[in-house]
Amino acid sequence: IGAFLFIPAAQFEQFTFFLLSLYILTFGLAFLETTANPYIISMGDEATSTRRLNFAQSFNPMGSLLGMTVASNYVLTSLDSEKRDAAGNLIFHSLGEAEKAVIRTHDLEIIRNPYVIIGGVVLLVFVIIALTKMPRTQSAEAKNIRAIDSARRLLRNHNYREGVLTQFFYVAAQIMCWTFIIQYAENIGIPKAVGQRWNILAMSLFLTSRFISTYLMKYLRPSLMLTLFAA
């Protein structure tokens, strides 16, 4: 729904509409990941559950890498508002209001299209999952546990509370690093498309490290690896 909302958002040309679309899309993806993670852990030996989850999460950067590649080679290079004159100044600022309106409509359509494709892919995956018989991992005892009781047990778990807090700051720092690479590049005179290529390089290293670290978890304790990476 959030991805498809980019269609009317581009037509109305309202920032709040785009923001609402992004929030719905982000919440949906977060709910999907939060639901899938415990399911992955429960599908197999408990001794290898952490490594199994990390292996599944290692495919996450592939989508991010694909998105960055599309942004660098398709979106940023197709935006008319980013075109510059021979002196390096943005042409957009010197145009009249009517010409600016035409460029805004064109650029918003360029930004909209990848999200519409994402919406189509997610819808296809939804249909596949709905038609596929998934293995059941929940015991009869677990079915009788109420959601409120489960939430209370989690909140009483000291490690769980610290883990949620740690993840909050970690994800915030990670996203800020990826997001502001482009702005940093632009501030020092590097075009956005080139800055995005540096972003792609960083994501490629992250992707490679995820698979290497998952393999190393077979021989090293996760707590030891986390300590080494944090040092």
C-alpha cells in the first residue's frame, strides 16, 4: 500500500503525502521482518538459530544495493532539476514558475516509478506466500499464550530490553551513515550520482562482510565477534 501510494503522491505533489507513503512502506517492511525473524529461528536446530538468522539477514543488503544502483544510474541521472549549465550552476533556479512546474512533475514521476515496481514485486511475493503451504512451527502450548502475556514476559527480560535499545541506536547510526554520504559528497562539490556510487561501494563491503561473518559464526561465539567488531 505504501509503495502504491507514491502514484497519487506524485500527482498531488505534496511532501506530506510522500512522507505518509514512506511511513506506511517502512512500517510494513518492519512488521514483515519482525514476523519473519522468529519464524526463521524456529525452523531448525536451536544451536544454529543465530547463524541461520544472520544468513537470512545477509540477503538484506542485496535489496539496498539494488536500490542504490537504480538511484545512481536511473533516478539521479534522469532528474531535470539536477541539470547544470557550463558554469556548474543549477539551471532549475533560473527558470520561470511554469517551467519549474513541468520539471517537478517530470522528476516526481521518475522518483515514483521504482516504488511502483517495488509494490508490484511485494504483491507478487504476497501471492506466492499465500498460495504456499508453510511449515508449522508453533506448539499447542504456544498457541494458548495470549499476546499480552508474551509482551509482559519480554519486557521482564533484561537482555531483551537492552537488545531493543541497542538495535535502535545501531540502526539509526547505520541509516544516517548511508543517507548522508550523498549530502556530504554534494557539499564538497561531488555530483549526487557520483556520491551514490561511493554509497554503493560501502553497501557492497557491508554485504560481503555479512556473509563472511555468518561463516565465521560457525567457529567463533557471536558475543566474541560482536566485541571484536565493536573494538
